[in-house]
Amino acid sequence: MSNDVRDYVGIIVGGGPAPGINGVISAATIEAINAGKKVVGIKGGFKSLFDGNEGCAEPLTIDDVSRIHSQGGSILRTSREYPDKVKERFPILMNTLKNMGIKYLITVGGDGTLFMANWIDKEARGSINVVHVPKTIDNDIPLPGGVSTFGYQTARHWGVEIVKNIMEDAKTTGRWYFISTMGRHAGHLALGIGNAAGATLTLIPEEFPQGKIAVKHISDIIAGSVIKRLSMGRDHGVVILAEGISEKFDIEELKGLEQLEKDETGRIRLSEIQLGRILKNFVKKTLEQLGLHTTIVDKNIGYELRAADPIPYDVEYTRDLGYGAIRYLLRGGTGALITQYEGRLRSIPFVDIIDYSTGKVNIRRVDINSETYEAAKKYMIRLQPEDFEGEALKKIAQTVFMKPDEFKNRFYYLFNQH
């Protein structure tokens, strides 16, 4: 799609789906057309541009987008299929954008897409104005004021609904569920779901800042939770696990437990690692050695959340972001992402988000020293240092037919290593 006048607004989506993508596309398209611009949607993500496929650009009209803002998924689809030789093929991407007549580019995505947006902006040198709209259910892009990335609130909402049902099943059947959620680098989604649903225990990678950790260590934390619940007269529970915990395990130990797959970018596909299954086997073995026989079911949730219809929060949020992206571009802005801050739309320069010493986007992790995390942890059922003293220790040790000193020698190491 070539054009004599480089005045098109292009919209492209990268990375995994997140509720609210269509809200951004809709609002940006309507605002751009009302401002006298033509809009094209670039289908298939960056893979189409790297392939030099100019046919991936499809004109968008107000009629095309006026009712899509409350729908999940992405009418432009998405991809994370980066070519093997990105640097060598990047000129193809830039030439494809030029031939399409793109003057203004809106990228919608997570940290990988933000990285691409910054690269395009630098290479374009003013010939293309670039703005990024941050999207990820992981909520790990460091937006100011703690505001969430769009899609997170919807993913948490539907995650809580799923977990609430599973909690009732656990109570009814007298069993435990180990539920893994998405979150490669950060535990925001797992913690948000676990805290709001009232899960028994939630474990996130930020809790283990010491680096690599043995599978047995995580398993013993969970086993301790099961034992403590039993001492309280409850034979059931639900554990929420952030998939990023898998990155804390030694890769050689993990290879011995699970077949590892890699995604298109060469990273281990954490969502395919059966974290719940690995820990289920470890915990069952530990409990059986202590004379307890508990039914444990492992389950992953994540793909069920990514393309859900957005809740009203994300519908309104993404319409604001799409509007703000066009307003920023048409005022001459480039090289920034659009977010909300204290009730107002705000642009954040890429330079404030990207660590140029590594070339990677900074990651927002759960602050385990915050009162928010402290409150969430207070409502979990898990072994605490005070459980290893006096009558509390005696009661818990009796649950597994152990003497108090034996139980303390077996499990107290969990606190010595924190």
C-alpha cells in the first residue's frame, strides 16, 4: 500500500492478547478520522512488517470500530514471532512502513513492543511519529503513580471468579488446588487474584530475592500451609503460583522435572511449564512421608483471561488511552508512551522507561516491603516464626505425628533463608 502523501495513522499490536486492545483501536481510529486523518490497521503484528508484507495494512473506518471497544481479543490480531535476525531485517520493517505511507504510528503492547516502538522512533528520526500504549495482564511496566497497565484489571477480575469457584470445589471435595497464573517477571496478577479471592496461599517470585531457589524450598512452604490448615481443622485450600517462580529454579533441576519449550523469541515458555504439577508431586511426597494423604489438583489459568471482554474499568481506560495517543501524535509528539496519572492523560518519554545500559524495558515488580504486600500476606495461611514456639508449635507438630523439636528442625529453615 504505497502513498504519495505520508500522512496515514498506523496502528499495530504486539505481544500476547490483553482485554482492552479493541478499545484502544476504536478510540484512536475515531479520533484520528475526526481530526481529518486516514487510519490503517496493521494486521499480524511486527512479523508482517519484517516480512515486507504491505498488504497487511487495512483501512479502518468509524463504522469498522464504533462497536468493538467492549469486545475481547484484537481485530488486528497480534504476534510475537520475531525473525531470527532482527537487526538484519529491521530495514525491511522501516521500508515497509515508509511504503505504506505511515506518518503516525501507534504501537499497542508490552515490554517487547515498547522496545520495538523505541527502535522505530530512533531509526525514523522524525519521519514517523511514534507513541506506545502499554498493555499487559502482567502489570509489569513501570507506569507512574502505580497505575495498572490496561488489561490487568480485567484479567484479575475473571481470575478471581475462576478461583472463587475452585475454592468452593476444594471445600466441597476436601482437596487442595495448586493454580498457576501468568507473570513471567512479576507477581502482580497472582497476588491480585489470590488476595481478592481470599486464596489460602499466594507465592510470587519477588518473595525470593536471593536468586536461585530449590524446588524443595517452595514445596515445603506449601506443605507447611497444608499442615497448618489441618491443625485448624480444615482439609482443603487453594494455592496461587506466579509462573515467574519457575525462573527462580535452577535450570538443570527443572530439566530433570519438566520438558522445557521455548517461544519465538528464544525464552523458556513459562506458561507451558507445569509448575503446579511439579510442586504437587513434591508436596504429595513430603506429606506422605509425614503420614498425610491429601488429594491435590494442579491447574493453569492465563489463556482464559487474555482475550476476555474487558470490564468497564478497562473499556473506559483504553478509550482514554486511544484518544490520548492520537492527541499526542497530532500535536507533534513522538517517542513516548501514554498513560493516566492523577486523573489526567500523560506522556512518558521512552528514555524514562528503558534502561539504556541493558537496552531492556525496566520491570515493575511487586514491592514486598510495601504495606499492600504485608496486608496480603497477613491473610494467607502459612507457617510463621511464631508457629515454632510454645503451644502453637505443639499443636501443629501433633498434626503430622511429630515432636515439636522434630517439626522445628524440619521446617524452620524456611525462615533462616529469607
